[in-house]
Amino acid sequence: MSARKVVCVVGSTKFRDEIKEWALERTLDQHELILFAPFAKEEIPNLEHFRRELEIQHCQKIRMSDCVFVFNKDKYIGDSTKLEIQYAKSINKSIEYLESEE
């Protein structure tokens, strides 16, 4: 039995429902996925108070993963996702994209 890769999925929370659907399909295909907190900003009371903690947690998820998958629907990459990509690159994680960067 070969070891399955652990994939950290990053992307804009505006695509959270689509990411969840995509992730379910991949999980059923036997992928190991780590997802960001699946809520919209407006669903978190005192978001600014928790923002740094959420960023730290997501960096930990990226470190635990074998690679990072960027859910960049319509080639959209928000500021937080850009930071996560930079972090993943800084620790030499391989990165794949839903849609080509070009």
C-alpha cells in the first residue's frame, strides 16, 4: 500500500462552498486533505481578534502537509491566499493550482 499525500488546500473563503464540494470528491478519491477554517468572515464574531491565531493555525497546516493545492477559481487569488503561497514556497512545499497561473 503506497502512502497517500497530505494536501493543504488554500483559497478564498468566497469559494468555500465550492471548495467543500471539490474536497469531498477528492476525499472520496482517497486523498488526505487539510482545509482552512470553512467559514465566512462575517460568521466569526471579533474576527480581528482571532485573525492572527487563524493565520498561525493555517501555517501549521501548511507545514504538516506534503504539498499545497490552490483553489484559484477564475484565477482569483486573494491577499491571504497569496501570503499562504509565499509561506509554502519559503518552506519548499510543492504547489499545484486549480487553474493555471498564466
